[in-house]
Amino acid sequence: MTDGRPLIAHVVYHFGTGGMENGMVNLFNHLSPEHFRHAVINLAGYGDFRRRITAQDVAFFDLKKRPGHDYSWMPRLSRLLAELRPAILHTRNLNALEAQFVGATRRVRGRVHGEHGRDVSDLEGRNWKYNLLRRAARRVVHRYIAVSQDLAGWLREAVHVPAARIHQIYNGVDQARFHPRDADTLPPAEAATFLRGARCVIGSVGRMAAVKDYPTLARAFIHLCRHSPEPAGLRLVIVGDGTARAECQALVDAAGLGGQALFPGDRSDTADWLRSFDVFVLPSLGEGISNTILEAMATGLPVVATRVGGTPELVRQGVSGSLWTPGDVAGLAHLLSAYAADPLRRQREGLAGLARAAQDFSWLRAAAAYESVYTSLLHPNHD
């Protein structure tokens, strides 16, 4: 029997481990399977992260794009769209935007483009070649979704997208999985011995890619330990993997602090690791909206993060955390020193972030907003 639910074809460059992919997983797990079907079309492959989609079946396709200027994926996409016949094409970020032109030639009824953050080579979104492509795509994209007010404003001002076509939708956070620790909470088994005797655990979770700038956090931790009256009680944990992992390890080892820093790699139990932290730090050079900040807030942690992208929309200075300038090692060390010395401040700001996460960042609310955009394209007179 033919399935009458409209199909939404989501196009991304690669579906691996990352904030955008995490948001998509949560979205699929909260969108009603009664209203739409979903397929994810990947220009250059996908990984096991897709297995975290548990609430409904989502088909995955790989167009096998080769590195560099390979456009052989475009006719393959055209043929796939002809076969799938989606009602809506939803691309995400610049590296999938050109799929919108293919969708237009295939006359896909509804075409949506999402902006989740800019490339590390163009953090401010000012590259004229990139923006030329974005402006050309305005002719074929019906609706835009921006995950932050910062990105929504940039779409209006730099790409000249009419405000009426932009929908700003914050990501949510899974508050059943991410919640504060209690008296029965145990640290991950791998960290139990490492954390013994710690008075302040400074932690982060994320891809250890260049844009996240984790070496700055490692250097700030070294600076903090060198100037702390009680350095033995300090710990640094960065959960994630990437090119900066080895560099961070080398930095703390050279400083003689290898026994106080832990880099456990990519993990599926990030909620347990977050509950072992006292302060959450994100030293990014650029962000759209950070899922890990939302997860830290839901865990009841104060957040120390760079003043970039949509982060100031999440972290309220002096209320739920602190903002600082990217790359400022001494400035970050100074902030961390204050948090390490003041458990009551950590508790107060963590509770403020927890209340904000519960009030403003629900995945059910986000899923409803996405469904509203999709429905408005298929049923323009829908209330």
C-alpha cells in the first residue's frame, strides 16, 4: 500500500558526529511520524551517528561526492529526487546549498534551507563568493530556518533574504537525558580514579576541530594551575575527538599536568560526563547555536563560553555563566580561577541555566515549529 505521508528529503554534506547532526537526530526523534516521512541524502557519506534516530525509520542515501570540485553528484541527486518524489527539500548549510538548484529543476514543491553555523574559513559570513552563491539561491529557496537570532540577522543583512521568509527556531535539549547530578550519581567508570580528590572539574564536550579552539582551553588550564594556591585539586576533561586532541594532550604533558587532564575521545555517554563537571567551557571561534551549551545548562552547570555567534543568546553574563573573547588565554584562566574558588557561584549560575533550559529550550517546541514551516509550504492557507 502506498504511504500517503509527504516525504521530506534532508540534504547534508556528510552525516557524522556534530552539532548539526545531533540536532537532526533530536528533531527526527520528536517530529510526529504520523505527519511526514523523512530521508537524509548525503553528498559525501554518513556514519553510525544515524543509529541514534530511534523514534521512526529514516532512509539514508549517499551521493558519493569526491573531494574537490566534483559535480557528478548533481545528476545523481536529480535521479534520486525523481525516484523519491519528495514534497519538501530541506538543505542545511552552505556545503549542501547547491542541491536547491537541483530541487528547483525537479520542481520539488517546498524548498527549505537551514543555517546552523558558518564555515571555519568564513566565521563572519563575509566571503563574497560564498555570499554570491547564497544570493543566487534566494530565487529557488522558499523558506529559511536559522538556529539563532544572530544567523537570522545575517541572512537579512548580508544575504538580503526578506524577513518574511526567515524562521528563527532554537534547538531544544533532551531534558530527560541531560539533568543535574544527585546524591546517587556516579562518574563514568573511566573517570572515577582520575576525579578522586578533585575540588573543581573544568570540562567540555565537542568535536576537537579547529573551530572549537580547544588548545586555548588547555593553555588556560595550564595557566590556572601555575597560578592557583591549590593546583592539585583542579581537573580538565575534554570529551570528543578530532585533530586538536593530540595537541591538547601534548600541551598538558609538556606542562607536567598530564595526570590532571583527561581526553577520553568520542563518547556516547556524554550526559554522564557532564554530570561529573563543575564548570562547562566552550572556547569556540564561531558558533550557530551550541547543543553542548544547552546540554550543560540542562545539567545545571555554569557555562563559560566565547562571545561568538548565537552563544550570547544562551549564556546570560553573570546570571548563568560568563562570556569572554576568543583566544584570550589569560582572560579565560582568570574566569576559571574565580569559578574554582566559589562553589556557591557555580551552584547559583548553574541553577539559573537549568531554569532557562527548562523554560525556553524544549525539543517538542522546536519540532512543532519545524512542522509549522513544512505545513505552511504544503498548505499555504493552513492556520
